[in-house]
Amino acid sequence: MIKTGYGEWIADFEAERGRRAALGDPYWAPGARLPPEVVRSVQKFQVGEDGDGSALIGKARRAGDATYTEAVRMFVAEEQNHARMLALLLAAGGAPTLEGHWSDAAFVRLRRLTGLRLELLVLMVAEVVALRYYRALRDGSPDPLAAEVAGRLLADEERHVPFHCRRLREGLAPLPRPARRAVAAGWRALLGGAAVLVAVDHGPALRTLGVGRLAFAADVHRSSAAVAAAMADGPAPGPAVAAGAAV
């Protein structure tokens, strides 16, 4: 379903919160058997998911739309739940979390230097990369607990991408079509560079999960076409479209 208002997005986030509460956490007790290269990779993604979201929430509030701000708060809560679940997955595998990582620090610094529209563009780079990464972890991990956690996080990201697409489409709408398409093309270029960096940095883990570096970067780039088109011309894709584009 394509969302047409932030009230509907709030209903979507609330429904997901209720579904998550009814489902409960994965069964952590059996533990997880994670290869060392996958542990190091998940540790880095856990750092990236961890944060209070205060800068994004503040920018959303200053934009003057209380309904959108509430939806952003719910998005941030889901991202914080991702960090929690990845930390518990690492603990189940006998591994600690990291205090920080240079890539996350650079990413956060870049986001905080910008306004809401540019922050969302940078954030969407991470969201689209995460779609492919969590799919690789879900489909390629022989450990059932890791696959379950990745599947839950992937389902959330498939909802987050169209949510941010809608706001970006609104933010870019006042620009002439050539300018909107130029922004979308620039975003795809930034995403392509980020995908290559992730593919190199997480290459050993991706290889263990059955995905080569080049294939990972190519998949991310291919999936970005529908997202960029939604930003520039709309309508924003619904969750099923976003999920299909990432395959």
C-alpha cells in the first residue's frame, strides 16, 4: 500500500510496534555460531544502528509538521531496536559490541552538518545499503538465529525506505524536474561510492554469506533506480515495491 499521509505512517509504525510486541524477541538461549568475519561485520552495523536520533528529530520538529515529527520518532525507535537486537545477537555469539567505528563517525558528522532534506538523502544511502546487507545475512547465514534477526531488520528497512522517499519527494517537489533528477542522480552516485566502500570493508563477511564484493555493489546500485525515481518524480514506492527492487 502506498502511503498518502503521515497519519497513515503513524498507524503503520503503531501496527508494527504492536506486532513486534505480540511476536516477542527471538529465542536467544541456544546462542549463535557466527564466523569471525561475520562477527566483525555485524559489530560495525550495530554501531551504525545505535544512536538517539536527536538531530533528525530536531530537524523534523523545526520543519513544522507535528505528525511527521511523531512518525520520525517512531522510525528512530525502530532503529534503536535494531541496535538492541544486533547487540543481543552478538552476545548470543559470545562477542561484544564496539564503542565506535570510523565509518559511522564520518557518516553521522556528514548528516549533522546538513538540513533535513540533505540529512535524509544521506540517511537513505545507509538505508538502501542495509536492505542488501540484511538480505545477505538472512539468506546466507547458516546460523538460524542470525538469519531470523536479519529477516526482522530487513522487513523494517523495507518499510523505512518508502517512508523517507515520501518526505524527500515533498522536499524536492518545488524544484524543476531537471533539478530534481540531478539531485537523484547525485544521490545514486553517492550511494554507489558508499556501496563500494561497504563491499570492500565487509568483503570477507559478504564472501562467507555467498555474495561477492562486485555483486553486492551492483545489487545496491540496481536497487537504487526505483528509489531515485520516486524521489524525483514520485509516487513513493510502497514496501512491497521497495522489497522487490532490492532483490
